[in-house]
Amino acid sequence: MINYNPLRVLVVDDTIFYRKIVSEILSELPDVDVVGTANNGKIAISRITSLNPDLLILDIEMPGMNGLEVLQSIQEHSLDVGAIVLSTLTPKGGEITVNALELGAFDFILKPDSGSMEENRKDIKDSLFPMLKAFTRRQEIRRILRGKSGLTGEASGQGKKSVVQRMGIIAGRAMPKSQVVGIGISTGGPKALSEVMPEFPANIDVPILIVQHMPAVFTQALAKSLDSKSALKVKEAADGEAVRPNIVFIAPGGKQMKVVAGADAKSRIIRITDDPPENHCKPSIDYLFRSLARHYVGRATGVIMTGMGTDGIQGVKLMKQLGSTIIAQDEMSSVVFGMPKEAIDARIVDVIAPLDQISAEITNTVKI
């Protein structure tokens, strides 16, 4: 990672095994400094103050003060530290992890539950390295914004008001009314969606289909959480169900989701498949967006939000070629600007919007 100041990391886990293995992996990575460890949440909070880490590798399920309570304390006291949480691939683990991400955790990695010690080390290292690169890049952007605004901590990202940018000819012409909305999102997604979904009106009158990069089990927990916050019905999509207005369909983790024509050639049906990953992603944004482009020609809105990597770029290109409207989240409000930047750099985006304007801009495309 290109970083002149080492990333200062505090490892928090109640088991000595994971404290040791994660610390050893981190010490092997360039430009990372493990400044300490903690075996419970209370000690972690005290060491945040004394050691001033940039990032926590934080176990969620701990006795006493658990990881969620640590994140709540960080939020309540405006502590300037990020977190990557350690989770388990279980229904309980999925629900807790979604809560952690909604509280502002940067991302999560799964604790391996099988394989050899060396395989587990490699899995953790391979997961951590790109996350640390992305987190470091976010830190650099925040420092730049902080210098410009004269503010500190999280306020540095909030002190400057972002504005909606209408690109190219969209600023001077009426857009066709969309009949479906597709949203592709990854790192930072649960928190972003928890802010966007409650802003949609209950009568938006179109379906919304979402690909959030998450494993199986976790997307069900995400749907449940978002449903509790939204006027729209939010559910994990099921194979064969009709695409209906005023419902938000979330692609199941570990599966692919697409839209196909119904038997009457007018209705649209969801298909959940076990097709291979695309861009190392399953579910994949490209996989869904290609189907929206072809089955809603010129009558769809494609939205690319915060996330690492390039998944979604080929899908939005096809959507744009076939007449869809494309919206991208702006850099200032993105946790990771990778996916939106790809679309913006490709010059296929009609609107660039901050997070707090995304829902309004989407609604504009379906209420014309």
C-alpha cells in the first residue's frame, strides 16, 4: 500500500488464537503497524484513547462489552477510528454483522471454520489486504477534506455540502420515465442503504432490485433490517416470483439474480441461479444489470454506489447503450469510491449525487 504513515491497527478479540493470528498477518503487510491488542471491548475503548489507532480489527461476539457496543461507543464519543469486524457465517453472525455495518464498520471478514491453519491464514490475509488498501485510501481522502474544511474526525466529511451534478445532455432534456430501479453496492453498502431506503415514498410505484456484495445468510439479515426502516417492503428475492412495484428485492448472497420475461411476454420474473461468479462476485451487479438493460430497454434506472472493484461497470454501460438513466454516488459520501468512479470515468453517468440525495434523484427518474 502506498502510505507514508503506517496504518495503526488495534486487534480486538476475546480469543488469544485470533489475536495472535491476525496480529501476525498484519505484521507481514507493508505499511501496517500493530499498535496493540485487547481481549474485550472495555479494554479496547481505553486503548483507542491511549494508542490512537486508525483502525480496529474487531471481533463482534465477545463477552462483556461486545463489538456492537464498542462501535456504539465510538459513535457516541466521536472517536476517530475505523473498524473491520470479524464475523461468523451463521444467521446470528449475519444479523450482528449487518448491525455493525449500519453502525459504521468499514467492512467485515469471515472467521474460517474449516481447512488447515495455513489455508485459514491465507484466507484472512487475502481478505484483509484489499480492505486495508481501500481503508488507507479513504483515510487519505478524509485528510485532504479535513485540510480543506478545517474540521476534524467524521465531521471533515460532513462540513462541506455536496451538490448534485447533472452530466452531459441530461441537464437540458426530459428523461424517459423508468419502470424499474437497479442498485449495485458493496463496501459501505449496509450503512448507505439504511440511510437511503427510508427516504423512498411508499408509492414509488416501481420495483427496486439490489445487489449488495455479501455472502449467503447475511443478505437475509440485511433485508430484514432494511424492511424495518423502510415504507417499502424489503425482502430477499426468491426464484420465480413476479417483479412487482413498491417492493425492494435483494439478491441472495452466494447466488446470482436476474430478470426474465414472463409467459405473457409482458410481466417480468426474478430468476435466482447458481451461475458462476462474475468479477469474483456472487451475486454480481453486472449479472443483474444486463438483464435490466435487455428487459427494460430505455425504461430503467441503474445506480452504482459505494464499493471496491469494477463490478457493475459493464452492466451500466449496456444499460446506458440501451437508453437507461445512470446515477452514481459521489466521492465525498462514498466509503470506497471504486465502483462509482469506474462509471463516472467511463462517461456514462447522467447524475452524480451525494448519499443524502440519492433517493430523491432515483425518485425523479420514476416520477417524471
